[in-house]
Amino acid sequence: MTITNDWKWPHFTKQEMQCQCGCGAAQMDPAFMDRLEELRKAFGKPMSISSGYRCAAHNLAVAHTGISGPHTTGHAVDIRITSPDAWQLLKLAVGLGFTGIGVSQQGPHASRFLHLDDLTAPAYPRPWVGSY
Ligand SMILES: [Zn+2]
């Protein structure tokens, strides 16, 4: 992939947004990243990214959405978080225009997360709340 120096979101690194298959792709949508940065500022605390961009092959391997899920669009992240922070983040995310909310809040706290995206209908069924 092309290495660029135009990463402009101070609270997030390109590395944490990269596909975790090792391909190095981090094709995050700039408008989505702007929205995520706004959310980070409103939240006021670190947000730990457990999944950012995914290439089609990696998404096929790890998600039920096959080769074209939300993470392949650069419009989605998963954030390691648990209540009460999860409640606060969810509240802020809805107010800032995130349209897809995935909730994984069962089991060990360290593996709990929220999925956030800003996808739109008709390509995706949005607004949407799902659980894992
Ligand atoms: Zn990949």
C-alpha cells in the first residue's frame, strides 16, 4: 500500500487502525475518522481500538459479514470498553451521528467491546443496533 503522511487524527494512530491480518491496509474514511476524533474529544478518555480497517480476506476470516462488512469500508471500529464507560460512549456516539451500534458486553470484561460505524441505508440497514 502507499505510505502517506496525511494522518491527521491526533488521538488515534494509523497502526491501531491497520488490518490485523498483516497486510498493513488502513484505508479509513477521512470523514469517519473526523467523527471518531470528535467522539474521542467528547468522551475525554482514551479509546482502545480492538479492530479498525479490515481487508476483504481478513473480514471473511473473522466476521459473519463475509468480504464486504462494515470494517472493509473504513467506516467502522470496535472499541474495547465496558460499563459504565460503554454507556457514556454509546450515548455520545449516537449524538454524533454514528448509525450502527454493535454491543458485545458479555463474558470477561477485557474482551467486551462496542462496534461503531456511520454507514447509511440502503447499502446497510441503518440506523441499527445489534448484539454479539
Ligand atoms: Zn488484511
